[in-house]
Amino acid sequence: MTRAELLARLQELQQMPKFQNRDICTISAVLSKEALTRHVEVCETAAGALSRTDGR
């Protein structure tokens, strides 16, 4: 996934009820692509969403 796709996915996750009162996007400015991928995966797991970062 490209960085832009990861950021778009993070924006989608931000709208989920679990994250509506938390900022999960700001940190993305300082993360490497690999760290951003992992951050999205962790947020998806926490939200109970299907991971899209593994090519599914």
C-alpha cells in the first residue's frame, strides 16, 4: 500500500465509533511508511476491522 492509501485508511478508521474521540492521525506525520503500516494495522485490530494493509 502506498503512504497515501494508508493515510486514507487511517482517515476512515478515525470515523469509526472507537476512535471518534481520539486522534489517531496526527502521529502519521512523523512515522516512516513501515511504522505507519503497523499503526494502521493496530488501529484496524482495535476497531475490529479487516486489515487491508496485507493485500486483502
